[in-house]
Amino acid sequence: MTHAIRRKSKAEPAPPTTLFLFGAHGDLVKRLLVPALYNLKRNGLLGDGLRIIGVDHNAISDEGFAQKLEEFIRNEMAGKGDHTLDPAVWSRLAKGISYVQGDFLDDSTYQALAAKIADSGTGNAVFYLATAPRFFSEVARRLGAAGLLEETPEAFRRVVIEKPFGSDLHTAEALNACLLKVMTEKQIYRIDHYLGKETVQNILVSRFSNSLFEAFWNNHYIDHVQITAAETVGVETRGSFYEHTGALRDMVPNHLFQLLAMVAMEPPAAFGADAVRGEKAKVVGAIRPWTVEEARANSVRGQYAAGEIDGKALPGYRQEDKVAPDSNTETYVALKVMIDNWRWVGVPFYLRTGKRMSVRDTEIVICFKPAPYAQFRDTEVDELQPTYLRIQIQPNEGMWFDLLAKRPGQALKMDNIELGFAYKDFFEMQPSTGYETLIYDCLTGDQTLFQRADNIENGWRAVQPFLDAWQQDSTVQRYAAGENGPRAGEELLTRDGRVWHRLG
């Protein structure tokens, strides 16, 4: 049994560490990271040796910073109505919270961080870059120049980087090259919060611990695979960011390709970081590189217009704050990709993601080839529907088989039935932001759920033809808020004789 599996079966408290949160006043820190740290503390996975130090340019005292975080988390919990902040847990966590005011581009800031580490009593340090992407390279370079990334046998130094990891293949390669000049790959934790979700991690367990799945997990039995990440929200306050990013850059080379890799990777030799990440990089690297013409034919760009969801009128993307009135930025993308390896040759993978769709639903649908139906030719059943394995990531985490069964009665009629489980029906689900597992893994040195440089670059290499095609033709198909994308998104499948699985 490998280290990764042992750690999952019996989790010990993380070692004493100084955790620096760059961008401490941002939403990521307030809404996700500190609540995740609180949950880890509540569950006994953070010892008293963890120190949390916010780093940002705003002036605030240590006490003021901790109080601001407490008020935010308390209000968030009160808004959800079913959880309250435990004063004893928060008090133990808050004892280790402090703050450093500094400019990310000022070398004196890093001298102050060095002093904090020297005062900590342990040399272990993690630098979490919850900043705008333009700071990633500069912060890493200054950490290296200040000697803060130098490890010893007694003390580790790690850097956590949020997406986006570049904006295309060229910038991703440049970012990786910059990082690797000042630290080793073992020190870099490229985080993708989708991989912190229990259902995503369960894909590997379900596939490789149940012989039932592995027996039919190939092109002999699987017709195609659908991966969907649908959101009902619009761009909200992220109009400026989204104008320069779009749905493809925001979701596909990271979130959706990570889900694809978990479904399509070969069995790793062991469940250690190197083996798992190596297989994921291989399968993403096996995605067929479309020509620009093929990429245009196998992709759809959409943008939501005014519409309504649940009876509420909603503006179109071009009416959102900080969005150009003639913007052609896509808020929806659908792609067809092929994986050219022994297991998956001939099996198309259809990916789609979009904002202002009818429901919030992230799911993977494995569509199996239909069974022979010659024995039913004399009945009303002229063609059998395919069966599906549906893995829902959110909001109702679980796995279901959609099968055909005979309806009671004298006539031979069939209906679809579901066999499966919802996580909430079998396990006690603790409140979670999705970052708990990932933060804990970083503190304990397990890189299994983090992306390696070659995986990142392979992902951008696969989407680069789509970026190139859209550079030549930036037309977007419009769809009303509350619809599941433009008609062209449906036609991407219907031309192949397939249909999207119904959302929700």
C-alpha cells in the first residue's frame, strides 16, 4: 500500500509550518482558503504549530486581520443557516494568524517574510500565491532571490500557484521555465480545486478498485464520453477578468482536462504522486492535435444574452459590468476531442462549459455502445437506447447507472431506471470548500492531486488549435440566459448521431 493510500486511511496532523497567503485581502483567501483551514482545524488535521500569515499591500494589524476573517466567515455561515462558527476552534486557529504589509514587487517585503520564518521555530514554509496571475513569476523570482526557497533536510519550502497557469502554450511554458529557475518541480503545487472534490477523487478509486469497471473501460464498450460543467451564474463581478480570459481559457485546459485525465488515464503502477501524475500527463498528451480547420469544425463558441432563470430576468453578458458592449468573449464553449491511444482510439470526448445555463451541474457521462437488439425486432422496441454511467461532481455528488428495464405488463415496453448512490446517503458530509484536501496535501507533501509542468503544457498544446482558429474567426453564437448553450452546441453531437445527456 502506497503512502498516498495510507495517508487517506489515517490522516495525521500536518507538521508545523508557516503558511504565507499572498493576496490576503482577496476573495479566494476569505471565501475558500481560511474557511478550509478552519475546517481542517476542526477536524484535528492542523496542529498548534501552523502559523498563517497574510501578505498584501493594505495596512491592517494582526488582530484586525484575524477579526476581519472571523467576521466574514461567521456571516457566511450564518447566511447558509445550517452551520455556526465554533468559538473554541476559531480561537485556536486565530492564535497563529498574523499579517505582513508589503508590496509584492518590493524586496523589503521578502526580508520581512524571512524574519517571520526565523521567528517561527521551524523552517518549514509554504507560499500560497492567491494573487492575480501577473504576479506569479515576479513573486517566485523574488522568493528565490531572497533565499526563501532553499530547502534543508530539516525544513521544506513549497509554493502553491492558482490557475490560470498561463493564457496559451507559450505563456504556460514561460511560466514553468521561470518557476523551475528558482525551485524544483517537487516544490511546486499547481492547484486545481476540482481535484479536491470527493467525487473526483473517487473516480480513481472506483475505476481501479472494482474489476467491474476496468473490464469495460475501453473503446470496445464505450461509445463516447461527455464532460459538462454548467453554471447558472453569470460573470458577476469578474467582467474585467472574463473579458481577457473567456470560457475556454478559464475552464478547459485545467478543470475539464483534469476530469478527462481522471477518466481516461491508464492504471498507475502505484497511487503515488509521480505515477498518477505521469499517467495523467500521458493521456492529455495523447489528445489529437487538430488542424486550425478541424479545430473550427469541432468547436462552438457561445455567449449568453438576456433571458431568465427561475422566473428572474437576467441581463446578457454584454450588459454586465466592465464588459464591452460589442464583446465577442465566449461564455460557453463546446469541444470535440479525440485521444489517440490504444484504449480510446475512435471514442470522441465531448466537453462543454457555460455560464447562465439552466442548472448548476458538473458531471461526467460515460455512454456505452447499445446492445444488439435483433431479439426485440418483433416488438415496439425498434432500437435500444444506450446505457450511461453518470458521475456527478456537483451539486448532488454521486454515481449512477442509467439502465433499461421492462415495464410491468403484458407488452414488452422499456423504461430507463437508475442504479447508484449519492454520497450524502452513505457518508456524513462535513462542510467543505473543496480546498481542504489540497491544502492538507500541500502541508504534508503529497503532490498526487496537483498538476505537473508537462500536464499543464500538454493541456495548452491541445487547446492551442482552438485558440488559433478563434483568432481568425471570433464569431460567437448567442443563447438566452437559462438555455443550455446555442443550437450549434447541440449540433456538435447530433451530426455524429449523438445527443447531450439531459442536465439536472
